[in-house]
Amino acid sequence: MGKPFEIVVLSGKGGTGKTSITAAFALLAENAVITDCDVDAADLHLILSPVVYKSENFASGSKAVIDRERCTACGFCPELCRFEAIEFKNNGYYVDEYACEGCGLCKEVCPVGAVNILKYENNRIYFSNSRFGPMVYGKLGIAEENSGRLVSRIRQYAQETAKKTRARYILTDGPPGIGCPVISSVTGSDLVIAVTEPTRSGWHDLQRLIEMTGRFKTPVLVIINKYDLNKDMTITIENNLKGKGIKVSGKIPYDETMIRSLLEGKTINEFKPHGTIAYELSRIWEAIV
Amino acid sequence: MRVAITSGKGGTGKTTVSTGLFHVFSKYLKYDVQLLDCDAEEPNCHIFIKSDNVTSYPVNISIPYIDPDKCTFCGKCKNVCAFNAIVMLPAIKFAEVVEDMCHGCGACSYVCPEGAIKELIKPIGRISHYDCHGIDYFIEGRLNVGSALQTRVIRETIDHARQKGVVLFDSPPGTSCPVIAAVSKADYVVMVTEPTPFGLYDLRLMADTVKQLGKKHGIVINKSGLNYKPLYEYISQNKITLLGEIPFKKEYAMAYSKGEILTEYDKGLMDIYIGIINSIFDGQAV
Ligand code: SF4
Ligand code: SF4
């Protein structure tokens, strides 16, 4: 048995239906380890309702804290900190925990050892079983940074789980945007499925996403969701993608079934197994694998 | 007053609300307001805002470069780097900075005893100012594709905001560092949600974050019409102000897809936005 095939579903712009589509693929894949790497807004579990059997904390960042007893207010660290994270208030220096990137430079420069670097353990990783197979997902602590590291760790656990269960696929609901967590979820994966919608913002964001994934070797397929909302835009997107050599693997019509299935906590393919969307999604999945 | 418009998840209509508020403020209430697009990964406001006079400049960081002739491979820089951005293999006399992982903090050049590290400028994003009759009414922060330092771009964008008057931030979605970079600089936070289980789940995280930051806040329900009770229960149980509801209509989605500002498209929405503005400002802003 070879290495499992890693598919990551991305969208650039949020709200395009990425999670609903991932959930349907989880059902269709039959033998997959599922992960949710949209760690800011991990929503896939709301459809898959997995049972968690283990969870652990994960530290993905550090922050500096100044010991007021020791600090002599010499002013070296605020001068050198490049993130303007050290402020002067109430006659002393404080680290603004939201601005600090935990680089540790202040600790290096402090002549009296007043700076401590603390690890932040606010993130959690959940190991669970869903009705479509094992699922690993993460939840980022409030105001945490470095979600990229959390994403890498979740994927690593998913790969270990896949080895044990001999899964054929690892299916990832990826984060929106093009920043650090997205980069971490694409690195080393086998296929990116980009879900977009025919809006000017959807297309704008998709172009940025494609440019970003172009830095990796991972091939990209596109699904246009709600394609009939603006058919001209859909055609523009299709033509442009053709020019870039990217395949549109399917188009899904706008349909309230999407939202209704969500309200019931079901995948579209469970809610309306013989509907157009379920049929189209099955066809797309078959074509992918 | 600085108002951040955000949402726990993307796609709930954050940009619709930001541009709608901007439009009602400036065109209808004739109030001089500034809009900032702080969603640097996917800046979309520009699609709805037209200007023929745009000036822009890069956001730069300093990236270290290790001079192989001066480096003695002592490893001090590698040890101090909190982001594992330095690769060093003394056996083959190799030392290099992985640019994509570097945060440009300067710790390595500070600790290097040989003065072997010099810093070079690297652009990570762009800030654009849109002008109208000499008034700087819209600023966009845009992350360069491939960079992971969105937070830096957002902070710098906000540094360029006006110091007086009303400034609206279209902030990134979520609850992690990029959102905090925008929301922590605001006086009031508008949380946009939609009446679905996803919307509610993400709203909860967002509301906890905003409370932890101690910011005044309220909720706008977008795409309302789906009678999803748990959302309304949550809002009333937690005594959060409901600023207004924007109904769902397929034609709104269509107008949005073409880059039209909805309040321009449907004047009936104007009253809803005025209601939202009145609630935010307690009826005394404008
Ligand atoms: S750890 Fe780095 S970012 Fe944080 S306060 Fe110290 S120097 Fe500034
Ligand atoms: S500048 Fe900071 S992040 Fe970059 S290599 Fe040096 S220590 Fe690491």
C-alpha cells in the first residue's frame, strides 16, 4: 500500500461552499482520513459530528513578558523591537501581547535578564471518529498566531492515522485566504481543489490562490459553485482558466439544498442523494480519483 | 471613531456591509468617512470602489543575508531564531536564511559576533491610496502572494489611517493574529454573521475574542430570512446588540457578483444601514 493521496480543498474567498463540498467528498471517498485545517473557523465537524476520543494542547507561538521587579526601564528593548510591541505605561515597560511575535530579541538585549519568553498553549488538536472515517481537526486559541504550525501538525497526525488505518486518501478542508496556514496546507499535498463562485471577488481571490499554489508542484482543479448566479462571470472564469491550463472539474448550480442540508447537519449527498448537486459532486469525485 | 467590520468566518458579507456602510455614510449622509481594506490576503473592497487616482507603495521588511566569507558557523543565529528560519550545516560550510519563514525580527544580526549578517529589503505587500478630489477616502493593504506576513501589512495599513473622523476597517475573518491586528485598533466591532450553524459557531468564537479584547460590539445578520432560531437565542441570551438584519435575496447575490454596491442597487436597504449606523453611534454620530 502506497502513500495516501492528499487532497486539500481551498477557496481563496470564504463562504464559497468549501466545507459543504469537502463534507460530501468525505462521504464519497469511503476510505479517507479527514482533517479540518480551517483552524480559525473549523466548521466541518458541525456536519460530520465526529466523536472525539483524544485531544491535546499545541503550542504554536511564544510571547515575551517583562518582569517588572527586575526591569530598570533602560529602554533598550523598545528601541530594538521591530514590532512596536513594547509600550511604556504606568511608569514601566509592558509587552503588548497582541503585537508581540515572540521573536526573543528583547530577551537577548535585556542587560538585567528581565524578559521571559512564555509558550502559548492555547491551541487544541482533536482526534475523533466521524461517520465517514477518522478525523483530525484543530482549534486555534483566541488571538493565536502561527496557525501554519498548527496546520502542519494536524497534517502530520493525519498522515500517521492514515498509515494505521491504511486509508487511501487524506481529505483536508483548508483555510481561506493565501497566508501562512494556506501555505502550510498546500506544502507537500498531491492535489488542490479550489472552490470558487462567479463573483468578481471570487475570481479575484481565485487568481491570487492560483498564483500562490503555482509556487508549489501541486496540481489544481477548480469547482465553480453557484455558477448560475452570474453566467457571464462563469464563462470568463472558465476561459481564463483554460488559458492558464487549469481544469474546471465541475459546476454546481445555486440551490437552497446546500443551506438546508447544513441546517440538518447532513452532507448534500445524504440530504438529497438523487438531486442534481449530489449527482454532480459524485461525478466530480469519480473524475478526480 | 474606528469601526472594524469582521466575521468569524469568511463569506458572510463582511465586505458587503463595509462597502454598504461606507456608501451610506458618504453618499447619503454626506459624511466624510474613510474606508480601510485590512483583509490583506483577499482585499475585495476595491472591486466596489472606483477611483482614477491611485497611488501605492510597498510594505517592506528587512531580511538577513549571511555572508559566507565572514560566517564562522558558530550557530548563535540559528539558536536565537524563534522561527527556525536559518539552515546551517557547518560540515559543508553552509548557512542560509529561508526567506519565507523569516519574520525579519533582527535577532540573528543582533547576536552574530562576526558581523556576518547584513540585511536586505524585501517587499511583502503594498498599500494603495484611492483619492477623490484630493481626499484620501480609501486605503487598501494587500499581501504579496507567497508571503505569510499578512499581520505586518495590516498593521502598516492601519498606521496610515486618518486620526480623526470615522474610519471603517474591512478586517480579515477569523480569530487569529490578522484579525486581532485590525480589531485591537478599533473602538467598535461589527460582527457580521449568517443564520446557519456555521455562522453561529464562528460568531461565538468571534464574540469571545472581542469580549476578551474589551471592545464595544454589535451584530449584523446578513442573508437573514432563514429562520435559524439558535442564532437569535444566542444573541438574546448573551445580551449582544443586534444592529440590523439584511435580508437574503438572490438578486442581491447577483448584483454583488457584478461588483455593485447593494445600497446603490436597492434603495430599500438604505434604511437598514441607517439603522445600523444609528445603533453603532447611539444615534449621535452624524
Ligand atoms: S519577543 Fe520580539 S516582538 Fe515580542 S516584545 Fe520581544 S522583541 Fe518585540
Ligand atoms: S531576522 Fe529573525 S526570523 Fe529572520 S532569520 Fe533572523 S532571527 Fe530568524
